[in-house]
Amino acid sequence: MKDEAKDVATQSIEAQAAPDGEAATKTVASRAPDGKASDAKASDGKAPESKTPESKTPAKKKRTRSSKAKAKAAADASAALEARIGHHFADPNLLMQAITHVSALKSGRKRGDSYQRLEFLGDHVLGLVVSDMLYHAFPNADEGELSKRLAELVRKESCADVAKSLGLLDDIKLGSVGSSADGRLRKSILGDICEAVIGAIFLDGGHAAADEFVKRNWTERMHKPRRPLRDPKTVLQEWAQGKGLPTPVYREVERTGPHHDPQFRVAVDLPGLAPAEGIGGSKRAAEKVAASVMIEREGVGGGNDG
């Protein structure tokens, strides 16, 4: 045991004393389990080559380029959206929130991170701006007429029309549930998204910015109402009463289509007049169409301009 210890110590000293470059090639002998010394050097006298792991730099560069490309694409899309809306956001997160449906939120995020809170704010901002527009545009209109015009302009369908005109349909961020549904889901929330955008503009640019957006997109609609300001059934009934006629009677003539998507054909009757018919996705809708047909045919006033 003493001789073995002496050999090991002697070789260690020799390795340390060797000139530079040689110490790295000398190794201390070790005893193999069979008692024989083994040499760490290769049989040709050269030190074994160490394997260097493959460099990851190209992959990192590729990922970096990919990340930059995605960031640039997102920035370009956001700039294009702002251009269509007509407002540059100091806080782009407000715009992203305004077009994010609750189904797109990641687990753990609050519903308030979707467009819902902004929709609440935008709804009231829209009502205020449009009310001011109507007040100045129709100085001779009474409260009743102004209220009817306001209701027409701020209803969801009108907001959805504005959203479609701005091309917001494809910008809505939907989760897996929304993405797997058909286009009707997106259309159903277009009005909400439009109001959320108004809320985002209000928070980002103040009342002046929101006022400008609403006036730019609602002024023409204000002067050209898309539908009668009064319910056609009410107009027809008042006209009939003025003529001494009884209340119009509506009857279902036919129902077609599948159970989930029916079509109703309804007729309206008044004594001394030929029936008028209308078709709609519900009885009430078909009744309105029938009343509108009779109003137009009989030249009844009050159905198109409150």
C-alpha cells in the first residue's frame, strides 16, 4: 500500500513539474478493479478529443427573426386598424381590449379585460354625442321625435352597420369557442364592439376625440333614417281609427322552414280594404311588414318621418 501511494504521489509531482503544454497530456494512473493501472490517454498517445455540443445560435437567430416578424405584423395590423377608425391611440392596449371578446381571454384573466366594460362606457358616450347632434340638427323637433330618432341611431343594428363599414368584423379577437362558430357570432357582437371602440377612444383622447368619431360616422345616418321612426302597426292603427275603422286584425297565413329558422306569412285585414301580406322570421316581424305594405298602398302618412 505504501509503494502504491508513493507511485501516485511521484506521478502527480511530475505532472505539475512538466513544461507548459505537457502537463495537460499527462494523467495520473489509477487502479482498475483488476489491480492493473489504466491510462486515460488514447492508444496513439494523444489525449481523447472532447465532443463539443452543437451550437444553438442558428436556432436562436431563427426564433429572434420570427419574433420580430410577428411583432412587426402585429404593429402593422394595429396601425391599419387605427387608420380605419381614424384615431391614433396613445395607449394601444385600449384598442386591443375593445376588440377582444370574453372567449379570447386566457385562464385567470378577468372579464373586465374584454370589451364589456368599454362597451358600457361607449354606449353612454354615444348616446350623449348623438343627443347633442339631434338637438342642434332638428331645432323644431319635440322631445318625442328626438327620442325616437335617438333610439334609431344608437340601437345595436346601427352600431353594427358602423362597425361593418369600418371593417371591424375580421379584427374581433375570439377564443376557440367563438372561432369554431359560424359568422353569425361575430355579427351579433359587432354592435358591442363598436360601442367599446367609442369607449376606448373616449378614454384615450377625451370627449373631443369621441365626439369627432361619432359625428364622422353618424351624421349621414342621422339625416337619412334607414327605417320608419314609428312602428308601422301603430301608424296603421291610428290611421284606421281616424277613418272610423276598427283595429286592424292580423292572421297567420302560412308557416314554412325548419323549426329553428321558421318563416311566417301574415295578412292584415281592415273592412273595405284588400288584405296586405308580409313575411318575416317571426310573427311580429311579419305583421310589421304587412302593416308597412298596407300603409304604402293606401298612402298613409307618418310611417317614414316622425
